[in-house]
Amino acid sequence: MTRKTEPPRRDADATRHTILRAARQRFAADGYARATIRAIAGDAGVDPALVIRYFGSKELLFAAAARFDLRLPDLAGLPLREASRALVRHFLVRWEEDDTLMALLRVASTNDSAVAELLAVFSGQVKPLVQALSGQEGREAAERAGLVASQMLGLALTRYILRLPPLAAMDHETLVARVSPVIEHYLRGGDRIA
Amino acid sequence: MTRKTEPPRRDADATRHTILRAARQRFAADGYARATIRAIAGDAGVDPALVIRYFGSKELLFAAAARFDLRLPDLAGLPLREASRALVRHFLVRWEEDDTLMALLRVASTNDSAVAELLAVFSGQVKPLVQALSGQEGREAAERAGLVASQMLGLALTRYILRLPPLAAMDHETLVARVSPVIEHYLRGGDRIA
DNA sequence: GTCTATAATTCGATAGAC
DNA sequence: GTCTATCGAATTATAGAC
């Protein structure tokens, strides 16, 4: 029935996904201001006006492109040492296979919606895992989760954005070996490293 | 002798410093793109054209405003535990008393000259201190210094830029107690925390 | 559903008067 | 040494044809 005369009917949903994909790449590579709608549309092979028509504004486009799921595995049963190693390794892999985290961290310096999404990932994904692993709740669990986030995001910042030479050159296993004891320390709590 | 007829002679050097001060604040608060020359000039109480005349371009203005000295104290003689505590405390104080680090970290996401300045601070100030404290040289010292930087910058990122609630709420002494064992761990090297 | 054309801002930078 | 006026470029966003 719904078959009137629709002239150039290409798949609208596929176009949306192509735009979102290009947007993530551009935001990740250039930050918010320098990632122009023109450039994003060019990468996606569509007209710039289409981008506005689909997403309303540049701000809304970013919000749509920067939704993120850490996809944390269930580590509830593991000893803290193994869980910490898995956590660092998972974070490195997840970062490198998906542009979204890079886009979020880059744009967070200038755009409040990126900050809000990062805070949501922290509260909804990182904090619950830390609660489960540490057996703590409330302020204590929140502080431990915050410290874990400070080290993981600091690692991403220095390795992938600043490209600090020694960190950019280290391989995954070396990083896991060096950093995971720190994560374990934060999960255990207290002031000493045991 | 040099006393021709100079009409509105206010102090040019003071004007330069006023502009630099306003620039640091704006870059720190808004990032590079949103910190417009017009806004900086407005804060400094001067004409926008003067800013260009004095510094040549926005890019050169940023370079001039974002020069940074960590002013690290000499910790060479201290035991690692005390040196680590002093390091974390000094970093927190230095961050909060000077807008320059905030400007550098914010702008680093989009501007290569900010990254270059941060890398220079790392190579010229952090790495030498880590060498002296750890007694290491070459790649080993560089990696340890890089890991120290990852935790310190991650702390700044999550506390001052993202304002992650638990981290933003913690006071200096609590942060020193929680984080300094990590710095000590990185300074000592190895994979375990002793 | 897609594209052309353009409106409406905003900003960096310049020229020149005072 | 400082300010007025403005240029030229780039951008987001809209209106409307096809």
C-alpha cells in the first residue's frame, strides 16, 4: 500500500548510520569546533543540509554520535588481581576498537554534553562494577571508582591524545603489568599498597 | 631626549601582562575555539585590535600565554614515600593557584602547540625528577615518568575538568593519602606494589 | 529523500585615524 | 600607543526546488 511515487528513495536509516559513523571519526580526530558539519557530510558522502535535517543541530548530532557503552565483562567472581588485569586490558581494547571514547574525551574539554555522557558512563557502568568487586557501597565505593577512573582516563589521555612517547610506545601486556596493580590498590582501598 | 609628543602613553608592558592574564583565564575556562580574541580583549579592558598588534595572531597569543613552569621542589634527598606525598601535594597546589595548566590541558585536545608545551614540561621537568628519585635512566626512567604523568594528569582531568563528583569532593590530604602510594609504586618500578 | 542556494552569524585579521 | 571601522573567510542553519 505505502507505494506512492517516491523518487530517489535510498535507505534513510543506512544514511543516518553513515553520518553517525563519520561524525564519530571527525569528532575524535578534530574535536568539536574543528569537526565541521561540512567535513562530516563530506566523509559520509551526503549533503551538509541532510545532516541538519536528520539531527536538528550540530549539538544534537554530537549527542547522538557520542552515546557509549563500555561493555564491561562480568568480573564479579574473579580475585581482585585477575579482575584488575582484565579491566585494564578490556579498556585498552575497547578504546582502540571504537572511536567514541576518543571523541568523548577530546570534546569534554569544551562541550558539556560530552562531560555529561562521561559522567553517565562512570555512574552507570564503572561505579557498579567497583561496588561489586570491592564489596563497598556509598561514598567509599564512589571514591574508589573515581580513583580507578582517574588512572584509566589519565592513561588514555597521555597515551592516545598527548601521545607521550614512553606511554605511546608501550605494548598492552607491559601496560597491564604496570597499571593493574594500581587498579587493584584502588579497589582494595586504604592508603597502603599491599 | 626621547620626549616627542606622545599622546596616550599608558604602560605598554603592563597592557601585555593584562592581556596574557585574561587570555590564560579564557583559554582555561572555554578552550581554544570558544576563547575569542574579542572576549579576551574585553576582559583585559583593551581593544581587540591591540591583541593582534601585540602578539601577531591568536595562535601566537596562546603560545605566549601557555608557557608553564611546574616549579618542582628539590626532592632528591627524601625517601620515596615522602617524595611521593610532596609531589602529589605540590601538583594539586600548583594546579589550583595557576590557570596555565588548566588552559594547557583543555586546549591540548584540539591544539598541537598545547600538546608540545605539555610534552616539553614532561621531558624538561618531570622526567629529570623521576630520574633523580628512581636512580634509573633511559627507557626505564622514561616509562616510569610517563606512568607518573598518566596518574597526575588523570587526576587533574577527572577532578578539575570532568568534575567527577567523588574526586571533586575529596580534600587535598585524602587525595595525597590515596594517590601517593601509586606514585611511589611507579617510582620504584616493577609490577608489584610493595 | 536529497540537493541547491543562501540567509544570518561570528570571528580573525587589517588599514588607518587620532 | 590605542581605538574605529571594516574586510574576508568560515560556519551553522534555513527555505524551497526537484
